[in-house]
Amino acid sequence: MSNSSVPSPSATYSALAARIKSNESVVGIIGLGYVGLPLAHTLHAGGCRLLGFDIDPAKIVALKEGRNYLQHLGDGMVKDLSASSRFSATTDMGRLGECDVVIVCVPTPLGRHQEPDLTYVINSGIAIGKTLRKGQLVILESTTYPRTTRDDFLPAMLAAAPASAKDIKVGEDLFVAFSPEREDPGRKTHTTRSTPKLVGGVDPLSTELAAMLYEKGVETVVRVSSAEVAEAAKLLENIFRAVNIAMVNEMKIVLTAMGIDVWEVVRAASTKPFGFMPFYPGPGLGGHCIPIDPFYLTWKAREYGRPTRFIELAGEINTSMPHYVVDQLAHALNERGKPVKGAKVLVIGLAYKADVDDTRESPSFELIELLRERGATVGYHDPHVPESFPVRKHDLKMKSVELTKENLAAYDLVLISTAHSTTDWAAIAKHSSLVVDTRDAMRK
């Protein structure tokens, strides 16, 4: 607070800061999924009092009973929260007024035409606005384009505010910030606590309060000059990955045509101790960030009349990969004198990455749909996803096939889309008629 650009705090600010520091504040978290639940656990470990909100009643029941509904997090996290007097969860958004701090961890998907869909963000803002009062800090964590917090989320809140809150002044009575989530489901090397937290407010005092709150549970909190910087930083992180994955996917297509093993090429290049970072090809992009975030920036850039050709090209390459994989599969079957139509194909892995049950934007869904369109009979095996459920674009209505000798032999081709560490690759090698491997899982 020594920075001369930070204005003198109001009495409301000072009172809220004191409540946060003393752990007297109530912290509400909207969205108890892949982002909100680990965050709740981290802040709880820091001594915070928490009230979780979710529109899914099943999650609330599971939390009350101590049942884990996110496999990769393990049972301990949910049990810690459910057993604590400092945590409770509800579907009743009318209780948001009880919270001194509200953190929004809701999805930001794409619409039918690859346009940003802020429905969950705006609805959360409206819900917060309905019980808005002086002395609250509101933080948006959902990945989005720059100026969403200031131009979309905050106005939605204020427009829904009751008459008693219409005179609220941002930066004096109400404090608003953006702090991007940086979760990577299944990663063991970093946790919510150990991953540095970016914080940018719509004003300097909001930045300070948000940083103060996160410092309760996160080891390193990095203040930036504005919400817009924090929003753009998250996009840059994921666009960096999307572009590099697109480059190596394109290399795969070219090198495969040349008869060169792209995986060996990546390993060879990785021996250079500087100036190179390995990225790996695959059947397409999956997860909650990389397939989506670049389109948030390209959409917003059009408002400013600026092209984003490089990012859009990367998006085109990555989204075309399932089609390339199916074409390669068709070629492999053709070499055996078997058309795709009528063929039996087993897809290994429905989750978007190894060793998690997260299917968000998984390329396996599109691979299955494309194969069905070509007349193939498709099954899948995934020990982490015993049964498919509806996602944004797909509803497969399938159950996982057991990986037995007899089942493997019954399929004309096995397509490896996700390389779970528990998969019996030796059995696949021994009992499968034909394998198409998009993950280099069969090398050993």
C-alpha cells in the first residue's frame, strides 16, 4: 500500500481488509468444479470461512456426504471440507449476501459459431447483484477476453443491485478484481497453493484486497496493474501452448508423409538445453482452456479492427486434427482390404488427457462421431470414464468396453486417443489386429 498511485482507503475498505486478515470474512465460491473445489480447499487450509455455491444439487449432496465427484482430486480434499465447520455448500444464490468475498469460477465456453459465451459469467454477476451490499469484494476467475470484468461482469452486477445498493461506488464500497484460474487437472508437480496467482483489480484498492485474500492460501501472489492485464495474461499463456501444439501437429503431418517419426524428432530436438521447449502432437485439442481461449481473443480483436491470422491459423490446424486422424485410420484399414464402413473400431481413452476423468472438449468425442458418420461401429475403453455423458457438442450414449483379449480381438482396429498410465499396452499389442497410435503410447 506504499505505492503513491493507490488512493487513500475508505472506511469500508479498511473494515473489509481487517475481516480478511483476521479470517472473519465469509468467502463465497460460485462453481464447485475443477477450479472452484481446489480453490475452496486451498483457502480453507489458510483458515478462511467458506460458503460454496453450485447449480448442480448432486454436487451439494456429495459434499455434505463427503463423496468425491472429481476423481483426479482424490477423496481427501472433499473429506477435509465436508468435515469442517468452516465450510458449507448450497444451491441457494440468495445467500450470496452473506459473503464478504465472492469468487466466480464458472465455465466460459464457445457458442455454436465459435463466439464467446459469457452466459455463466453474466448470470453469476446478476445473482451477486441481487444481494449486493457495501463492503464486498467480488473476483472473477473464469478465463475470458480483456475488459470482460470491467465492461460486462461489473455492469451486470450493478444493474441487478437492489435499490438500497444503487449508490454503491466501486473502489470505495465495492471492490472488483480478476484473477485467472491456472488449474491443470491431474498435474502432480503443482497445486493450487504452489501455482503463482495473478491478481488485477478494476482499481488499485481492489487489487490489494484480492491479493490479501489469496495470500491466505496461495504461496505466491503476483499483483498486476489492472484486471485487463490479468485477463490478457491468461489468454497469452494458453495461446502460446495452442500455437506451439499446432506447429508440432503440422510437423507431424509433413514428417509422416516423409516417413519420419515425429516423436523421435521431438526427443532429438529436446536434447538442446536452451532455445527449445518440447510440444507433442495428438489427435486434437482437449481441456477447458487451450481449445477455447484463443477464440476469445480473436473475437475481441475484431472489435478493434485487428487481425489475428497467426492465432486463427493455429486454431484451424488443431481443430482439423481429428479429421486427419480418421483419414489415416481409413488408410490403415484400406491397406488391410477393409473399408471404414462396417469396420469395428475401439477408441482408447475418452478423457482429454491421461489419468483424469475430465472429458471437456476431448477430441475422442469428435473422433467417435466422425467414425460413426463413415459407417464404423465404435466402442471406447476408459477406466476413468465408465460411461459417457452429454457434453457441449456431443451425447454419445456409450459405456466403456472392458479391455480383454476377446474384446480386443473382436475389433478391426484400435485407435489410441488418450494414453492413461494404467492401460495395458502389452495386451493391446498382443491381441489387436491393427493399432493407430496418436500418442506414441505403443513405442515400448
